[in-house]
Amino acid sequence: MPATPDRPEEVNSGLIDVGYLPDEATALVAFLAIKLGKPILVEGPAGVGKTQLAKSLAETLGRELVRLQCYEGLDEAKALYEWNYRKQLLRIQAEAQDTGWQEVQDDIFGEDFLLERPLMTAISSPDPVVLLIDEIDKTDQEFEAMLLELLSDFQISIPELGRIEASTMPLVLLTSNNSRELTEALKRRCLYLWIDYPSLEHELEIVRLHAPELDEKIARRLVEVVAMVRDLDLKKPPSIAESIDWARALLLLGATDIDSKTFNDTMSIIVKHRTDIDIVAERVGVKLDSAEDGSSAASS
């Protein structure tokens, strides 16, 4: 795909080439973000491919991926920049004794003493990057407010140095698992994309893309079982990546079908909580047993 695509179809084909199978809305919003220079707020359940979208866009566009992983308590020093205090102290100690504070201050508050963090790295990069602000919903509203200048004008204000503007336009993606409501001010600055669990046919295409050697019958059975598991009230429903892992595991094991034994033996690939395992074994395992009994009765 060209660095600046002219049509949404080019974004779609570029993502497919790097192993990401988008739906029509995803390709369209990504195209508009690239052309308009707008950030994308990507929301949806955990495990539907929000983070992978940023990685795949970086690969497709031939850009470096700069990632800020958000967490509770994240502050400006870890996200934007901080001063290298040890280096500043050494410089102060090396200054002549009769040097005035103004000269020392002008000396130690320069770019040589600045430690760039992900947001500033993306802004100051000479080449355009893809900036991923992952799981923004884990931070607080104060952190969101700090982001507004960056998302509006692609610039950062540093009291000691002044305003630093982006020399190139980064493509910014913010992901959220929708664990809390984000501020309207943040949403206004972004294009919006909701990614949900894929339909059965779409997930089948994804599985076949990443595990093409898997028998068509087993692949379809796999996505049907995963859909059944996701319909249960679980702590963590299986992600798309886990569906792919399961497909690859079945290939390695040489499975010819997903019967109750195969399912129970490999369930831990898609179910990761002890209580979830009990629920899934009871509900889905019983359905698989019933299907096997029905098949046996029909054949006899």
C-alpha cells in the first residue's frame, strides 16, 4: 500500500497483506484518519484486535510504531518527558563556582538533558510514526486533559523549552475496553471506531487466513464453539488471537474433529480463568457430548 492511500480499498488490501482482516468500517475510518490527520478512538471488548490494528497499520504504512501502554496512575513524566536529573546534577557540579544561576539554568534545561517518553518521541520524530495510546480508559480524566493539546494541534508545551510542534504528522490510535466513559473533549478530537467480536463467517475467514492448512470442517466447528463460549457469562471471553492459537494447536495435534475429548484437552487455550473453565466444561462440553451421541444414534 502507498504511504498515503487514495482509497479505502487500498487500506483494506494493505491490512490483509500483513495478516489483519478488517471489516468495511475499519478500513474506511483508518483511511479517513490518514487523510484528515485525525486520531482514532477505537473501542470494543478486550481481544477483538484493537491493538493489533495499530500494529498492522504501522506495518502497512511502513512506519515505526510508538506505543504508550496506559495504566492507573500514569503521569506526564512517564508519558511525555522528564529531565535527566543525574546528568543535570553532574553538569551543575562541573560549572565554575562563580557561574550565576541564570547561566546554569539556561545550560541544564536544554534538549541534551531531556528524556523523551512515548508521546514526545512521536511528536519529535523526523519520520511519521503510528502512535498507539493503548487502554486509555485505565487512566484518569486529568491524564485525558493533558492529551488534548497533543490530539488537537500535535504539539507539546514544555515550560523550560517552550512549544514543540510535530515535524511530521503521526497517525494516532487510542484504544479503550470501555471500562469507563471517556470525556467528551477527548471524543470530539477523534474519529470513532467500534470493533466488536466478528460474525461467525468473518472469524472463519480470519482463522483460515492464519491457519490455512486447517480442514474447512474443523475451522467452521472451531468458530462455532468459540461463539458458544463467548455467549456465556465469563470473566474473559476468548479473543480472536486465542481462536487463531486454538486453530494452530489443533493443526499441531493432528485433530480430525472437535469432539468433547479434544475440546476438554485444549480448552485452556481459549479459557483462562478457573471458574470460566467449570462453566464452559459444563455448558459447552455437554452440548458437544449431546452432538456426539446424536451422531452415533443417527449412524446406527
